[in-house]
Amino acid sequence: MSRMFIAGIVLAALVAAGTGCAGFLEQLGQEDAAPKTPDAAAAKTEIAAARKLMQEGKYAQAITAYRQFLLDHPSSEWSPEAKYAIATAYVSSDNPQKDYAVGAFEFEEFLTQFPKDRRAGDAQNWRAVLKAYFDARRENDRLNKTLEKLKKLDVQQEERRLGR
């Protein structure tokens, strides 16, 4: 399995997720419902700040802001958005510190916490593609180990043939 194959899997994730990260970023600004509780005004301000960081490509800061939002407002109407944004930040192709393992974990948590959210289908697609990615990596590692063993056997055979 080559890196091109793995890159193809990641690209397939973007396609499978529908709009991919770009579509998600476009949707971020479209969820500004009117505050429903006294704490909602603060929540709305915090979620807007986190969205802005995400849109600016400041993924580490956005993740931190979304995590803080979830701590400050665990039952907010914007909690599913925050959790989903954390997961997508970890798998974003634009994120130089992307971490597919953490992203997979975050998507799993999102689906556990918000199974009926409108993004659940996209999260399931991401989870499936990331599973395929990790399965392909494990298979690639297994094949590389087998190839190394075969190379050693080939060298041993050649040495026997030459009488060394």
C-alpha cells in the first residue's frame, strides 16, 4: 500500500462526508439562533469566537476554544457543533498538526453524545473512512514486515548459493 493509496482514502473521507471541511466551514456561520437562556448570550459569543478561529485555520486554538466552550456550556444548543468541529479540526487536510486517531475518537464521542444530530451521518462516514485508513495502515505495516523477512531470506539464499 502506498502513501497515494492512503491519501486517496483521506480524500474519499472528504467526499463521503458530503461537503468535507470546506462545506463545514461554510456552515459554521449559519447556526446563529437567538439565545434561549441567560447564559446563551455568553455561549453565542464563545461559539462565534471558536468559529472564527476555525475559519482562519487556527486549528489548535479553535480546538481549545471549542473544548472550553463545552466545559463552560455542556448543555448548550451549540454543543453538538462544538464537538463536531473539534473532530473535523483533527482530520482537516489544512491542519498541519492533524491527528486521525484523535479525530476518530472525537467522531466516536460525537456520535455517542449526539446520535440524532444532523451531522451524525457525516460523522458516521468519517468514522468509516478513518477505520478503513487505519486498517490499510495496519495491513501496509504487516506487508512491509513480510517484505523485510522475504528480503532477508533472499539474501540468505543468495549467500548459500555463492557458498558464503
